[in-house]
Amino acid sequence: MKDFSEFNGRYQSDLTDAGFDTLAVRAGQVRTHECEHSEAIFTTSSYVFNSAAEAAARFSGEVPGNVYSRYMNPTVRTFEERLAALEGGELCAATASGMAAIYSVCIAHMQAGDHLVSSRSVFGSTNIQFERYLRKFNVDITYVDLLDIDAWRAAIKDNTKMLFLESPSNPLTEIADIRALAELAKETNTLLVVDNCFCTPALQKPLALGADLVIHSATKYIDGQGRCIGGAVVGSAELIEPVVGVLRSVGPTMSPFNAWVFLKGLETLGLRMKAHSENALALAQWLEQHPKVTKVNYVGLPTHPQHELAMSQQTLGGGVLSFEVAGGREAAWKVIDATRMISITANLGDTKTTVTHPGTTTHGRLTDEQRDAAGISQALIRIAVGLEDVQDIIADLASGLDAL
Ligand SMILES: *Cc1c(COP(=O)(O)O)cnc(C)c1O
């Protein structure tokens, strides 16, 4: 076989000082002797050894190398190295879903008798996971208002191990002061875990703001085209290694095919997040002046009460906004049902614009009192703005709004 070491030398560029988009395209790639330009997909469950002695050395970890794809896989590793580079973290662990990423972090870093403080405004399944599958193992949980730093401080007890949040929140786009909460976490010897799904590292890097761990649902903007389910955790080696241990023994690892899809998604992440943000801002500005719209929640708008804080920690507003219409649930449903192009689905982070009515879907299980406390009115509509021409998105919403 031809010796490709010289060829590999030619293409092993030093990316130490490379910019975000360069890392997004090139970080983590190791070419094989086939000289493929794009990244290969390694669909293999196990790996062969040259001898029994080599197998023994690989299994014991004495010699690094591939053993079994629940433990490591070259395509998954390329995705992990690329996302770690983009988030500015030492290590990344890829998982089968965003929920698997959250649970792996929880069981790696907490045990029975520990306490978790979580923002009240987290993804619905995250809330269910905490309530059903952490409490049963005697992990105590306190929910606090995302914006109320004093409430976070007051909730922390001697046994608190972790603080958990999403920013911007869904669907109200409230902003956590990540720097202040990172300070609080350091002071109280707790871990600050940030679900960075809505911003992605293209817009916000929580580790640089002082967070300890970043969580992703790769299903959303990292894929960007609504194809695969996956997740990831990024942070220091010290905090990621225990998570890798959980993945290896519990098993919710990422498939190589999905890793490849996400890897190609990362290559256009910067461009897409910019385009999602531009479309969302244009739509938010149009909604703000519409006579039937009573409120618009979008962090990119200068009128957002936390616009300044948001712009000090994220570079653009991102693709998700929500708004209220005059006329409550009936009016909100009319606007949704009048759309012809926009997809009625709860997913987000897709090239295709999606619309949901949080009050009767994602937040439908809450009691009226809980919904009021969370600020989710029946007049609220959430839009995850896609990459269609913005005038077409506006026209699709205008048909229902103008008819109210
Ligand atoms: C979708 C989502 C998750 C869960 O991710 P899955 O890939 O669906 O398991 C977690 N957090 C946020 C903010 C999400 O939007």
C-alpha cells in the first residue's frame, strides 16, 4: 500500500488560531489512506487487532486506539473534536439525543442525596426527566425564575451540585445573566450547566462566559435540516471524562451516520445562524408594527427588556421568537390555521419555518395557574424562523393576522 504519511502531513493544518468558520469546516478531520476530501463515515461496530497482545493492550487502554463503537468511533470523534473546537472546550462527548446528553451529565455528576437547582423555563422533556428519573433516585430539585439571581442564590444548599439553565428561554426568549450565574456557581462550588441549543456556539459560547458544561440537542440547529436526533456535552476533560464513562456503560452514544450528518451541519452553522437571525429580526420588526399583535418576544429587538444583556453574551438574536395576538386562543389558532407554507410542528432549528401554540402543546400539560406563572398566555404563538425568503414567511402569517 502507498505510504500516505507525506500526504497526511500536507493536510494536517495547524488550526490553533483559526476562526470559527474555518474550525467549522476543518477541525477534527483525519484523512485515511483513501485520500477522501470529505469526511468518511465509519459504520463498523468493532475494530480488528494485529495480535492477541495488541487486543489486550487496546482493551486495557495501555495503547490508545479503537476497540468498539459504543466506546469510540472515528466519525463520531471527528464530530466531537469539531464541536469542542467551536465551543472552546477541551473535550466533547456525543450522545444519542439531547435528552441523553442531559441525563448523562446528571448521573455522571450527581448521586442520591444531591440537589439540583434548575431554571423553571426549561424544555418540557427536561422537566419530565428531572421529575421522573432524577427524583426517583433521591436527587432533590428546586426550580427558580431564570432572571432572579437572588432566587438562584437562595436555592443553593450544602448538597447542591448543579445549576441548570437555557438562554434564551423557550418560548418567551428570556435571558439568563450567564456571567453572574457562573460567578455564583464558582462561589458555591457548584457546576453551571447551560443548554446552548437555541444559540449554538455560532452566537454564544457559555464556556467563555464562565459556564462549566455546555449541552446540545444536535437535532436542532447543528443538524439544521430536521433529519437526525443527537446531542452533545462540551467542557473540560475533568468534567467530560465522567460523562464518557456513563456513555460507555449505559450506552446512549451517537451513531456514526448521525455524527456525519451533524458534522456536515456544523460546516454551515455560522452562515445559517446569521441567516436565521436576520429573518427572525425582520419578522419581529414586521410583527411589532402589526395592529393585531399585542406583544413580540425577540431578543434581537432593541425593545426586548433584556436586549443589552443578551447582546453582551450572544452576537445575534437567533431564530426563535414568539408573539401574542389580540383575541386569545381562538385568534392564535386562526393565525396558525391560516398558514399554508409554515409547518405546524414543535421542532425548531430547521431550514423550514415552524409554528406552535405553546399553551396547548409544549405547555399543554401545565395547569392554568402554572401556565400563568410561566407567562405562557393562550394568545401566544411561537415561530422558529427558517431560511425561506422572509417576505414569504411574512405573507403566510399576514393572511391569518389581517383576517382577525
Ligand atoms: C429539543 C431540545 C432538547 C432535547 O433534545 P432531543 O435531541 O430532542 O433529545 C433539549 N433542550 C432543548 C432546549 C431543546 O430544544
